[in-house]
Amino acid sequence: MDKNTITGFVLIAIVLFGFSWFSRPSEEEIRAQRQQDSIAAVTQEKKEIERKQAEAKKLAQAKAALEDSTVLFYSALNGKAQDVVLENEKVALTFSTKGATVNKAVVKNFTDRNGKKDVTLFDGNDQELNYILVAKQMNISTQDLYFTPTAQTKSSVTFVAKAAEGKTLEISYSLGKDYLLSCSIKANGMAGLFDPSQSSININWKDRVRQQEKGFTFENNRSALTYHFSDGSTDYLTETKKYTDEAIEEKTDWIAFKNQFFSAVMISKTDFADNALLTSIPYEKEEIDGYLKQYEAKLKTAFDPSGVTPTQFEFYYGPNDFRLLQSVEEESAFGKDLELERLVYLGWPLLRYINRWFTLYLFDWLRSMAIPMGIVLILITLILKAITFPMVKKSYMSSAKMRVLRPKLDEATKQYDKPEDQMQKQQAMMQLYSEYGVSPLSGCLPMLIQMPIWIAMFNFVPNAIQLRGESFLWMDDLSAYDPILEWGTNIWLIGDHLSLTCILFCVANLLYSWMSMRQQRDQMVGQQAEQMKMMQYMMFLMPLMFFFIFNDYSSGLNFYYFISLFCSAAIMWVLRKTTNEEKLLAILEAKRAENKANPNRKMSGLAARMQAMQKEAEELRKKREELARKNARLRGE
């Protein structure tokens, strides 16, 4: 180590030592910091002592409540939970004497996804229902009380919790002939024990919704916490989004914990107050095996502490059957327009009207014949095709007219091949179409009329509980997918299976797309034909996209689309084979001669508007060119 190195190290050491010396805190700063640390430590210790004291006080109060016979519901805070069952031919409900609420609901005459008899909506800890009353001494939570069952029959029971001598809380239940359960909550002799400013009862209802169908994703996307406003409209929390304490600002009269085909519904006679808080948390597949979502509703409704007017509810535990839900409203004692049938989603307003006033009646009529549900879907398809056939034929004939006129269009527009001549080309084509009495858009409009029917069936078939468990041909369950191949792991976009009906639907879609593109290409002229060649590749990608979307959908829906597209392709093939194009051209030539003999004839409304628009565009183009030439001359000068 040389002299310079040693000198450098010495200087660095001096600098570090000097910096440490000058930057160290003074004695006053050290004392102040120690004082702050001491205060913080004392404050933290005080908070910890207060926390422990609060916990000890809470435990002491709870212990005193159990030991002090003067505390409200002293005798009801101790006991042993027992089960009480109410049932009829449709449903079996098990109540627990602790809390006096339903802790198990079984819907009869439906098999579960494992093929076992009856469907269990919830059991044990799957559901919690707690009524909270605000008293002067303490809040009363029914889930903490042990009730005594009295006046028990096969279809009714009254649960009683004793608060003190002559003071009781009663919860009475009565099961109807189907799926409707009536509930009444009444306080006896307790008017002076409640806060006079409190005339409501708080409700906390939780439920983990069980997976009831084979397809997790398909069912989960059709399970939604749904509610009905007192003014008559219905809304729901979006199926795929997570909501935590979502505030509902308007009054509601029922809340439904709904999955695809079954629901648990709570109905209030006096409405639930505004600002209800709703929670919906969807689970990922296999996150919690056998469950779809976590629902919670924090509600409030009227309560009479004097006991003169009981608080009344009705519960529906049953299937989402449109006609059945309509009948429940007639059984209800509340006299409200409940619209429970809205639990069966039939689509947006226009689509809902189609399904409500056409598809449902057609479906009910065919189902009354006691034929297999697969045959019902085929017959619905054929009936719809028969109804729309005149429009389909009109659309096809319009395309055929344009196809036979294509050589004449090519001849009439061959001088307009330059890009800047496209406007003149369009005008020449419209002039020729007008002479022959052909509208290029007349074939499109009838086809658009069929689209609402297609989309309406997209909403109707997956929500028709009548398809649940029904087999047809190779399909074991028309309400679920029909796998021809399954594997254990989930593959992105595909899932864990291949559905046969989805493959058939996509093949039929490919065939129909090819035939449609061929028909449209045959009637295109010039650059339109070239553009159509590019578009056809996009059209052929649609079946592939549909495969990724519909592979997890119900076999009944895929089967309907397969039959529908196959019939459409067959109709198109038959029409093409039975159309005499030479005869059609002769008819068009006769029409042209007739139009030429009548020079004062006006063009049709659509053709006239299109021609007027083209003339305006041409005039605008000429004005722009003239303006450009003037500007060029001015720049030249």
C-alpha cells in the first residue's frame, strides 16, 4: 500500500468522523426524543388496557345476562337446538328452535345434479336469517335465542321466546299447499321495553347458493340476487360482478336469492325500507366446491312493539317456473302485484314481449301434448320457420333478381372502373335497378325481422325449467351441456369438455354462412365482389367464435340453433333449385318494358331517396372540385 492510498483512507476516516460528530443530536434533542417515545409507549399501553377492559366488560355483561333472571330473554339464552319440520307434497322445510328460522329447504320431485332424489336449496350453515329488535336495555337478535315450539301441526308451528313474566316474542309459520310459507312476528307485553323512536325490525339474511346444475359457469351466469321495487319494476345485481353492501335507494317488496332454476324469496307485507344493502360475491369454478355465490341482504321493515300489528313475511322456496310463479301471486295474502314470474328472465323489453305473449303460449301448447321436449324444440323451430317463410322467400327472390341482373349491371357499369368514378357507377346501378323494379335493400329487411326471434329463443330456452333433466337422443339433460369428451383440467376458452350439440351448431352455421356468402357474391358487381371475398373470411370465423361461446351452453339451446340453421340452409337450397332464373329474367324484362312505356312513373320511396342522396353527393363533389380548381388558379396567379 503506497503513501497516496494511506493518505486517502485517512482523509475518508476524518470526513466520516467529522460528519458523525456534527450531525449527532444534542442532549436536548435526545431528551425530547426519549420523552416522545415514552409518551407513545404509555399511550399504546393505555389503549391496550382499555381494549382488554372493554372485552372483559363485554364478557361480564354476557355472563351476567346468562345469570341474571331480570335481563330480557334470560331463559331463552340457554337451551338445546331442536329441529321442527313442516312439509307438503312439494317442499320440506326444517326449522331450528335456535333462531326459529328455516335452516334447511328441500324441493321435492326434482333430482339434483348428482341424480339424487329432491333438490336441497340450503342446509345448516348455508343460510342465516337474523331478526334484530332495538330494545332499551339491549338489542335482541333472534339467532341467539332458543324458542319453544307450540301449536305444531304438519303445516304450521309457533315458536315462543320468553323475555320475562308475561313478555314473549312469537314467530309463527304456516306452509301453504305448494311452495309458499307465511311468517308472522309479534311481540306480546313488551311495548315499554322498546325505544319509542324505533318502529322497525332489522333483518340480516345470508345464503351460500349451491350449484344445482352440471354446468358451473352456465348456471353461475344465470344466478342473480334479484329484487322488486314497490313501484312495480324489477332489477338485479349483475351476475358476474362483485357487489359488497350495494345500496338500493328505493323501497322493495321482495328479495330473491336466485340461481338458474330455483330461488329463495323473502316478501314483506309492508315493504322493505329504502337503502337496503345487498351483497353478491360470485365464486370462481372449484373455489368452493359445490357453491356458486355468496348472497347477503341487510333489510329493514315495520315492527309494532305493542304487538297490535304483527310483522308479516312470505317466503317462496321453489322452482323458477313462469306459470307457477304467476299462481303464487294468487296464493299470497298480501294482495300485491308481486310479478314473481320476473325471476324467469325472458330478455330485454322487445324480446320479453315476444317470449311472454308468443313463445310461452306456443311452448305450453306443445308441452300439453306430452311429447318429448326434444320434439317440442323441433316443432317450435318448424313453426317459426313456417311463419317467417314468406319473408325468407321474399328476401331470396330479391337476391335472385339481383343475381340474374348481374351481367347487365356489369355491362352498364364497365366504363366506371376508376376509383373516382364510383359515384357514377352507383348511380348507373340504381338507375338500372329502378328500370327493372328491383330494390337492392328489399332482401335485407325481412331477414332483420327474424333476428328478434333468434335472440328471444336465446333467452327463453336456457331459463325453461321444463327442459331440466329431460333427455333426447344422445342428450341426457337438455338444460346442460352434452359432452362427447371431458378432461380434468380447465383449458382457456374451451373449458373441460367438448359439447356435441355445440359442434353440430357450429358446423350448421358454417354451412349456412357459406351458402349465404355464395348467394350474396353472385349478385355483387365489380369491387363489391372483391370486397365480398375479403368479408367471407370474417364470416367463416363466426362459427369458430360461436364454439368458444356456446361450448358451455345448454344442449337444448345448441340443438335448437342447429335445427334452425339446418332448416334455413335447406330452405335456401330448395328455393335455389326451384327458381327458374330464365323465367325470372323474362319477368324482369317485361317489367322494364312496362316502366319505359310509362316515363312519368316515379321511383319507389327507398330507391328515390337513395338516388336523391347520390345526386346530392355528386353535386357536392363537383362543387369541391370546382373550388379546388379556383384555388389552384389563384395560387398560380
